[in-house]
Amino acid sequence: MMVKKAYEMQHRVLIIDDDLAVLNSIRLGLEGQKGFAAITTDDPVRALKMIEEEDISTVVTDVAMPQVNGLTIIKAVRERDEKIPVILITGSSDEWLLREAIHLGVYEFLKKPFSISDFLVTVQQSLETYELRYQNEMYKTQLQRLVSERTTELLQAQIKLQKSYLNTIHAMVNAMEVNDVYTRGHSERVTALAIVLGKELKLNMDELSELRIGALLHDLGKIGVITTVLNKEQSLSEDEYQIIKMHPETGAKILSPIGFADSIIRTIREHHEWFNGAGYPHGLTGEEIHLYARIVSVADSFDAMTSKRLYRENLDYATAAREIYKNREQQFDPQIAKIFYEKRDSILQVLSRPKAWDELLTLDL
């Protein structure tokens, strides 16, 4: 009796055998079968082309054929689509052949001679397997898409929160600076100089974006320093200087819980480190100091030297640039100090062009 099986998909089964008698017997046995469409061929070379070009749910193939054998058919199917089961018809008990077929991923063996009912049961099981594999692949694809969408949503939410937090902190830094005529605009000037220096050092867009945030917030820790110490008209006492020296670590601690890149946190923590190890807070040397911090160190020191203080006069740009160069290998990274000094005319132009300055301070570098 013919077994009729309902499938969720429209299936096509490719049957390959160079023995026309076997092929005709299978065709005859499948007459009236409604569960799938059977495609038969006695040409294994043509079968390879069909496997490559047509939609097939199962392949049934003889193993011993001239030019192209069943093992080659299995390989071709695996390359096309690993979901497609391959049923191997064989009259051989060659153990090597069986092991090789299993290694290549054969779905099932049909031993000659076989009945049409055995054939149908094996094909039907293979089609169920194909449907299961197909549905599993669709599920995984959908799951990956959902995970990707949720990940994107979470990243966007995190970026939004970071921007909001960054804007709040930046506003606090500006509020702190605006009360002191001598430091007003310091963070923006340092940032503009740092980005121009970063471009000279061939930093990419992502690196420049991180450098920009680190430079803008490099003095964030001064929020926790008593105003009378920050705005003192005379030179600082040793105790007051020790309080000031805490601001890099304080700034890093304020920003750490928000999930900003470690490079940004390190820029804030390390921008007062010296190349020779004489800086603070940790006495780092050379390339132990993050590159962004070494860049900000030059920009920060230049702006400090060229800004007037109650207790000292400011230096002109040329003299301050020479001081940077003179202190290379001691306070400053020698390569960065050299680039700053040699290209000072073009680098310092950013401070005299407000529009260029504003563009450098935007998110889109």
C-alpha cells in the first residue's frame, strides 16, 4: 500500500543510478506517490549540475558508477547545502567505502536488493530530517538577527547614556572653569590642540574620538578640589599641591563606572605622568603612559604656560613651544614634543580660528 505523508514544504528528491533497470523499478514503485516530486537520472555528471542548480531536499544515489561515484555525489551535496540528506544505494560490503561515506556525512544506506516500501520509508525519514534541519537553521538565523537587533539597541542606549553623562560632566567642568578668568576655556583649548596633534600622529577616527573625550575631561577631578585651592593667588603650599595632585585619580574614578573605554580613563589618570617617571600619580615612564595621555600632556602644559596666572605672567606661544621641546624625554614624549615644536605654526592656528576649533570639538571628527 502506498504511504502518503504530509510535509510542511514542497520537496524534490533527486534519484541517481546508472542502472536503468533499477531506476525504472524505482520510478514504477513511486507512481501515485504524493509526498514529494521525484527526479531521476542515469547520468551522474548531469546529476552534479542538477545538485548545483536546482532546489533539492534529498539525494538518493548509487555508489558504484563510472566517471562520478556516490562518494563524489556526497561531497557535491555537502558543498551545496549540508542540510540535504544523501542516501547511498550499495550492494557492496566494502568497509573502507562505508567508513568513507560515513565520514563524508551520508544520511543512510540502502542495501541492494531493497523493497520500494523500504525505499519510501528511508526517503520520508530523510525529508523529515531535511525539514528539521531547515527549521533549525531558520530559527538560528532569526535568533541571531534578534540578538543583533537587541545588541544594537543596547549599544545605542549605552551611547545615549554616555553622551548624556558626558554632556553633564562637561557642563560641570565648564562651570568650574567659568568662575576663574584664568582657566576659562582651558579644556576646549587643550582638546583642540590634542586633536590636531593626534591627526599629525595619524590616529584614526575612533582613536581621535576617544582622545577628544579624554582631553575634554582631563581636569574632571578638579571638581573635587576646594575652590580656594584652585583659585589661590599665591604659589601652592606642599599640602595644597598634594591635594591638586589627586585630581587625575579622582577624575578617573568619577568616569570609571560609566563604561567608557579604558583609553579614556587612562588619559584622565595619566596626563600628569612624565616621560622620565617624575610625574604623578603613579610615576609611570615612557610608553607605560598611554599615548593619548602623552598627547594631552603636551597640549595641557602648553595651554598652562600661555595662560596668565595671578602669581606669574604667561609665556608667548614661541617661548612655550621651545619649553615643550626643551623638556622632551624628561616631561614629554620626545616624538610628540618634536612634532609639536616643528609644526607649531600650523598646529597653533586652531586656536586663532574659532570655526575650526568648534569643528574639532564636535562628535563627528
